[in-house]
Amino acid sequence: MARSILRGLFLVGLVVAVCACATVDPWQDARIESEVKARLVAEKDANLTRLGVVSRQAVVYLTGDVPSAEQKSQAESVASNVGGVRRVVNAIEVRASQGAGRRERSSGEAPPEDRVRGVVPVR
């Protein structure tokens, strides 16, 4: 009797161990990444083409900068609607567009405080 209980527990443990080791097909991760990137590029209301997209075991990680919280939410929504995605980790940062707060002189020379820090305007 004790022996059959031990066998049953062993089999249950073995099944749990095998199921825990099961991973998602790496080709599925490649497909998910490609599809998320394609859908982000296809978005006409926002420029989401510069976002980083990585998929690992059907979890999509989004990185990069966007100018608004709406675009951050939109990118997450696009990624979560791709087939096979289990979860989306949204590490996108909302930042004002680059150069919005930057002051330049009409001659194209950087303000003195930028020259001191070594910042050179890009043309």
C-alpha cells in the first residue's frame, strides 16, 4: 500500500517537473516579434516604429520612448492583440519629443551652457 502511494507521488512529481520544463517554440517567439513589429509599423495614428520588441517564451517586452501616454498604451494594446502572446511587459518611457526644450541660436551655435557640457547640435 505504501509502495503504491509512493509510486503515485513519484509519477505526479514527474509530470509536474516535465510540464514545468516545457517551453515555447523559439520559432513562435520569432513569429510573435515579427508580427508585433509589423503591426506597430502599420499604426497610422502614431509613430511606433522605433520601439524595441523582444519575445521570450511568448512574453513580449516593449522598450523605447514615445511622446505621450496614449502612444504607450496603444503600443501595449497592439502587442497584446497578437496571437500567441501570453503577457506584455511595457517598459516604454513617455518623454517629450527630442529637441522640444532645446535652445539654439540662429547661427546654429549651441547655447553656452551646452558647449560647456560638450553637447553639440546635430544638423
